[in-house]
Amino acid sequence: MLTAPHRRLNRLTGDWLLVSPHRTARPWQGQTEEVVNERRPEYDPNCYLCPGNERAGGAVTPEYTSTYIFDNDFPALRPETPAGQPSGDGPLVMESERGICRVLCFSPRHDLSLGEMTVGAIRRVVDTWNDQYVRLGSIDWVRHVLIFENRGAMMGASNPHPHGQIWANERLPNEVSRELHQQQVYAANGSCLLCDYLAVELKDDERIVCANEHFVALVPFWANWPFETLVLPRAHQGALPDMDAGERNGLADILRRVTRRYDKLFGVTFPYSMGWHQRPTDGAPHSEWHLHAHFYPPLLRSATIRKFMVGYELLAQPQRDITPESAAQLLQSLPED
């Protein structure tokens, strides 16, 4: 394992990452945060996502028993936004952007997280993700569907009830556009970037966190965040609808195992942002695209120490002290039950 400062290339984005393993010996260990790990009730009368409760916009959440999806009461994007040509031909340029924002409740129970749900219950979440990708992606002006979850107040989640979001965009977002370009460039050589990458990871077996018959969770070689993970299907698939029933069960299993390991790491409900990057819905086949999910957790060395992207990382490039190999070994060593 390298101990000297070095750079690693993020093959998915084309960005470089600075790795500085020797800095783990420095006195400052990160921002200290207050630990809040309260026990939540199964039902909270003040939670607008619990069944039967009124939401901030006046709508009432129905008495649902499985997953529940609705249009966000305060969306960042609106489908009725009028189309318009780009404005400005100099340094100031803007253009309209249509979209649809939805909220998905994973469970009617207020006290659960993905790691605390059964594989069967998570499978229903996976099926709902699949359905929404198909429904939203079939709209003629939607070019991309992002499925994601912000877990924990540290990651900006406004409600602890288990839920995620789905945003459909008229145009490709920045991260997806960069990943698309890198995968297209690599595919010009006749191969899939993430298929080849996964084969290397499985052979090295240094950064694998957990795996099953259909999916692998690993700390990517180019990880920015201390305990970042990448979830990949073993088969070459571009989107959730490509999976059969067994593969969807495998996905539910790997999601439960990854999130349970996170919660064991520092003994708290682990905060993260997680999102699925699937092929664009612009009508092109995008055979180069390989389905994957990113987990970006902010905790650094304990439940009270958080990593921030500041200074050099904002102005130059990402930098990390704990190597991806060390992070993977720690996550791999944790029990799942």
C-alpha cells in the first residue's frame, strides 16, 4: 500500500484526487459535531411523512402501508416551466430548465432506515425506483432521472422519516454528463469502463466491502470521501429496468448490508447522500453506460468528526488522508447483524 503522497485518476469523471496517507498523524482530526442518535417512535404525529398526517403545503399523506410517492410540495424544478432559448452570448448565459421532483417514502414506519428494513421491504423500494425511472423517463422532454437519498440532518435531510427523492431533468446534470463522456471515450476501445474496473477490483480484492451473486459494494480506488462506496452490478446493465427478479433481490440485499455496515462503523445512524446513476433517457441506447450507485458519507474518524471539502479541495482538487484501501478494510471487518 502506498504511503507517500500520490494522485489517483477518477476514471468516471476524469478528475484527479490527491492522497496524503502520512497526514493521518497530524494533531487536527476534523470538525467535531454533536452526536444525535435518538430513538424514534414507529409513528410521529408531527411528521408530515407519516401516514395520515398533514404536510406543510396542506396536502394530507394517506394511510399507506408500503412505499408512497408524491410530487414534492416545494420542488426545485417544475414541469410547466416555459421552454426558452439560451439567453446571452457573452460571459452571462442562462436557459430555462424543466423538471419533476418527487418524494418517495420507503416505509410507513418512522423509526426505520434502509439498513433496518427487511430485504423484502427494500425490494419494494427498488421496484418503485424502477417504476419511476420508466414513467418519468418516458416523458418526451425528460433526458435524465436521478434517484437519490439524503440521510441524516448532516446531509441536509429535513425529516428523519425514511425517504428519498427522484428528480427528472430536461437536460443532463453536470456529474452525469461527465460520467457519460468518460464512459463513451472508454467504450471507443470496444469495452465497458466499469465492467473492466470491477474485474480489476475483484482480482485485487483490496477495496471490496461486501458482495453477493449479483452486486458488489466497494470503496472506489479514486474515492473522495473517507468511507465512500460504489455499488455495481456484476452484469453489464445500464438501468434498473434491465434487472430480473433475482437481481433486484440481490440489489435489496446489498443495500441492506452496506447501510448496516455504515451504522456499525461509529455506532450511529450513519449520514450519507446516495444516488443512482443510470443511462440517460434521451432515446439513445447508451450501451456504454453501466448502472451504479454512489454513497457519499461525510463522517471522518468518528461519529463526531466530519470531513469538509474546503480550501485546497474547493480551489484545486479533492484530497484525502485515509487511503481507500484502509477504509475498505475497516468497513469489511464490521458485522452486518
